[in-house]
Amino acid sequence: QQACAAQGCCKRLPNAEACARFLAAPPSRVAPNDPPQASSPPPLAAESEDPADVEKREQAHKREAEAKSEVDRILQLRRESYKEAAAWGFAVLGVPKDQRDTAAVQRGYRALMKRLHPDKVGQSDDVCQAVQHVKDAKDLCERSLSSLKAPAAPQNLRSECICSAVGRRQFRLTWSAPVATRASPVRRYVVAALDPAYGRALTVTILEPDYNQEQRRFVPVEELTSYILAEEDLQKMPMLWQQPRAMVQVAAANEAGQSAWAALQVPLVGVQAAAPGGGFAALA
């Protein structure tokens, strides 16, 4: 019994055989002053991911976010908010007003169908509706473009000198609208000037119906029959003003295309500011 107590037995054993079994295999114990055993080391951290895999996953998430944004944009475009169904179609396909042709429609359609592929956005009801909108928009745009013709060229193009001071020269260009029909409406005018530095005509401005802040009203295309060619506004075309005459051109355009140019030689030197009504006749 004394031997068992020395080995940590906390109770009196009934007989010698029990004492022998205890002494042969005493229970494990931790001494009060023994230091705690070190815990087992944590499992090794998983190996770091391949940077290429991380980049692929990030790109996939980016594509999904872009596709979701496109779905939201398309569904927010209400057809009834547009005067013409084709205008809604061009908005859905993201075709700018000055690029409305068959090639632009095809590019917009293919880009959206690729972006809205089920592998990128799934098969939710919103996605299916957006895809159907894209298909409808393509059909509307193509039908609209096939039934339209480019307008005729502007008529009676003239110029009037407003200011003849070198460095601040200004010329008012005026023209008459071409005869518009239902099949060839005028949507905008393109004004260009022949730049000697490039040897070709460069677009100076595109006149489209828009809200005018100064007049505080919407200006329709019927009123867009004049433009002031100002030297201070065209400083990126210095060679244009270093010649005795400048060739300016004006064309009418719509979704189907652009008219032929109406051309005019504008004298740049030896000209005095003309009174209202003065000017130079257009070239034949």
C-alpha cells in the first residue's frame, strides 16, 4: 500500500494483487511543477495559388460584372420613351448618332451577344429578356437603314465676312436645306474644311438638333442652316488660314449615309466685313 501511494494511488487497494497490477502499470500523471507539453505544430498552410489562376479568376469576375451592367442598362431603356422604334434600337446597341450604318449595327450586336453569353451571366429571366431586346434592336435598326436613303446635298452655300482682322477672322456660312422626303430625311449637317497640311478635308463640326442654353429652347434640324467659321476656334489648323482662299464643304446626313458635298471657296485676305445680306456665291 505504501508503494502504491508513492506512485500516486489516491485510494486504498483491496489486496496485494490489485497493488501489483497498479505498480505494473501506473496511470500517467503530470507533476505540478512540470512544464506544459508543447502543442502539436499546426498543419502546414496550403501552397500559394498560381498568379495566372488568380488573374484568370479576377478577369472572369470583371466580365461578369460588365455583363450584369449591360443587362441593367438595356432593361432600363424603354421603347415607348423614344419617338421612333429605330432610335431605341440604336440606343440598345450603343451605336452613336454619327455612326448609324449597317456595319456599326453589326458590330454592336456581336459585341453585346458575346458579352451576354450564358457562360458569363447565366440564364436568369433578366438576361434572357436583355438578349431578346438586343435581337429586336438589331432587326429594327436594319429595317430602318434599308428603307432610308442619304439626303441630297445642301443648296445655295454662301459665306459672309464678320471679322477680317488676322488672328480673329470669322466667316458666317449659310446654306439652304435640301428637299427632304420621308425616305431621305436630314438628321444633321457636317461642316468640313480642306487643310493644306493634310491635303484633305477635315471635319470642323457636326450640327445636330439639341437644346440651346443661350436660347433656352430646343433647336430643330430645320434651323441648322448656318455656322461661323472662326480662326480662333481652329488653331489646330494653322495652314488653313495661311492661304488666300479656303475650301469649305457642307453635307447633309442621316442614318443611311451622307450627301455629296456642297463646296465653296472662301476668300481669306483682302476682304472687309460685309453688311448683312452680303457674301459669295457657292461654286458650281
